[in-house]
Amino acid sequence: MMAVAIALPTGSGLTSAVCAALSLSRASVLRQRAALTAPPRTRPPRAASSRALPERERDQVLHHLREPRFADQTPTEVFATLLDEGTYLCSIRTMYRILAAQGEVGERRRQRTHPVYQKPELLAEAPNQVWSWDITKLRGPVKWSYFYLYVILDIFSRRVVGWRVEHAESASQFKELFIDAMEKHEVPRDQLTLHADRGGPMKAKTTALMLVDLGVLKSHSRPHTSNDNPFSEAHFKTLKYQPEFPKNFETIEQARAFCRRLFAWYNQDHHHAGIGLMTPDQIHFGQAQEIYTARQATLDAAFLATPERFVHKPPKPPQIPTAVWINPPKPTEETQA
């Protein structure tokens, strides 16, 4: 509405009436209209100060600042050093101005640079190809006390292939858990990739040496990038958002008993949306296709009985994934073509 009032022609006599009708301030409209029609402001060049250093003295200051002994020193250090030697050239601020005019103001010390971490891109096309693991805290009986839940997850089937609850985070305790999971699932050498974040037990030497001995490839998330470990993070949310999840656990035995019941339900009975509403066990142990065929037969019968309920096409069960990615690569122009 303000734009409409400003656009009215000057001298038309309509400004006051339009401002009253639209409840606008007439003074604001006139001020903004004048600003739009006024010529652009130009600032006259600033006159040099009579106290400014002449060019000869500026060159002398720059020569001192560029001396090898001052190559890694700030103007503050240079000023103090010269002052102790009985030499005064100019103020510290003037030194900065002279350096800025030469484009030489910047960090002059050697700075630590962080390495460039590569984004993990992992593909699983069957169970026991990529496992993801993480540790989460479970509240203990008193404030600031915790139990630690270790969980290993198969990203293709979403099955919990190993878990344990302990009093602390420890690479040695994870080593026992992982070796036990490998033996139970009979995973051969040079097949499995283990993905984790960059926590202490995940990057520990004990863990790294164990993976080398077992022929397991290790993979890590980028720092502070939870999306690089999405399956473990989502699984912990599923765990802690269950209605029966307690506010805290009184003993470690209570925590272990709860997790034992929960993971049995999760693996055997939980219909996971990410795997075509199958349970993790059905995907992990190769039962999915048979169940998918039975579901399709049920839907076909429903379609034949009441085809008017299905407007666009015959119904189909949710698709079973054939490939699961952590950070799928972006399609290039060649793949899109």
C-alpha cells in the first residue's frame, strides 16, 4: 500500500486523500518519494590530514616492517621492539594502515589446517556387506550416571546383529561383541565393511587392529556429520521413542533385560518402513520374496473383489529394496542421459 501512495504523481492532490484512506503517514510517503527522486549523494574526497606521514617516512616504516627479523611479528611487537631500541617511527595503528595500503594485513603466523575428510559412500546389496555401529547413553539411577548401549546394525536388513550394555565405553568390550557377531553370522573375510562415527572406541587402535585381523574394511563418518551414520542414529531414535522406554534404569541388569526384549521385538516383529514393511529378520534371512508374493496375492484378491476402490491401478505391496546406500553418489550428466 505504501508503494501505491508513493507512485502517485507529485502535485496531483491525491496524496492526502489516499494516505487517509489507507491509514498511512503522509510524512512518510513524502519522505520516501523525495528519496526516490533525489539525485544520488556523492561524497567529496577526504582531504589528507596535516598530521599524516609524508611518503618518505611511510617508505621507511614499510622498510622496517619488512625486515627479516619482523617477518613473523605483529605491528604491536614491531612497535615495542623498536621502542626498546630507542626508535619511534609512528603509532601501531599507522603501521596497520601502511600495511593495509600494500595489501599486507593478514594472519602472518603458520596456522593449523584441518584435513579434508572424504564423504563415505557405502553400498550394501545383501546382508552382511555393511554393518554400522554406535554407542548411546542410557540414564542410570542418579543424575549424571549412565549405562552405555553398544549396537551393531546391518544396514541392508536393519537387523541388530549384536548389542551389549556396559558401564563404560571401551574398545576392548566392542572387540568381544564384534567377534561374537562375526562368528554367529559366519561372515567370511574381505566381505564386510564396518562403518562408525569418530568416537574414541571407534578410532581406537584396538578396534583398527582387530578389523585388520578379521579382514574387515573400516569406514568413518566425517566430523560433526550425523547424516554420515544415518541408520544407527535412526535406530536409536526408534529405541528411545518406544512408549515403554523408561526414564532411567535402576540397575544395569534392568537395562539389559529391557534391551533384550526390545531387540527381539525389533528384529522379529517390527515392520520397518525402510525395507518394504518387512521385519529385519525376514530381510536378513531371505524370506522377503516369499512374503512379498503372498502379500501380492492378497492384494490381487482384494482388487478382483472390489476393483472400484482402486482408482488408478491395481495395488502392489511396498517394494523390497535391492540396494541400500550411505551417501549415494550424485547422478552425473552421463548417468542421467
